Amino acid sequence: MTTPLPRVSDVIETMPIARLLGLTVESAAPDQTVISMPVRPDLTFDGVHCQGGVVAMLADFAAVRAAFAAVVAEGRFVATTAIEAHNLRPARGQRLVAVGRLIGRPGRTMVAAADVYCDSPDGEHCLTGLFTATALDPSAATRRAG
């Protein structure tokens, strides 16, 4: 019997930090993942402007989940190994929307990009970044951990 492959939203829903941030997977495909997050007062400096590290974390989820969507059919998962994020303007509004996409072909090491917008993908562009992800074989990771 084969094990069903996890959907991107299923994987994110199992992560306590994703639940804490209130992340929602709007769409997921091997070429692009869109994830949103409500802007709550406890994630801001002043009740309005979201803290930059939180915005970068949202971008990381979107970018690396795009890489995951590209390799999940092979039974692999991914881990972030490098982040370069640039805040472009204050992140504010009712929600933030991150659009992640894989750059290049899927493989062991992948580069993905993400852009975060205020309120919708048509809103103000508040962060852009590049993210490196490594695809891992679950059995190899289990052997290392044990």
C-alpha cells in the first residue's frame, strides 16, 4: 500500500509556528505558492506595522513551500538553508500575501523567490527575497536523527 502524498496546506497546518501566525495556503503548485497571514496587533510594533522578521518568515513559507510542491511527488521534503530578504516598505493592512516561486529546476538544492504584498497580490510590495532550500529524503533524515 502506498502512502498518500501530503498537500502543501496539510504540511503547513501541522507546524505550530504556522498556526501561531495564522497562515492560510491560498494556492499551491510546483511553480507558485500563495500564502496569506492576518496582520494582528501582537505581530506588530505599534498595532499597525508588522515586524520585519515576521514578514520574512511569511516569505520563507511561500518560497520554500513552492520548492516543496516541486519535489513532494518524489516523497521528499525541504528545509530552508539560506535567506536573503529585503524590506521595501512598511508591512501593514488587514493581511499580508506572499507569492513564492521556484527559480530554476527542482533538485537537491533549489533557489526560490518570494514577494510579500499588503492586503492582496495587487497591493503594496513590502518585501522581496531569495531563499535556498535543500530537498531531503525522509529515510535519510530519520537515520541521521536516530
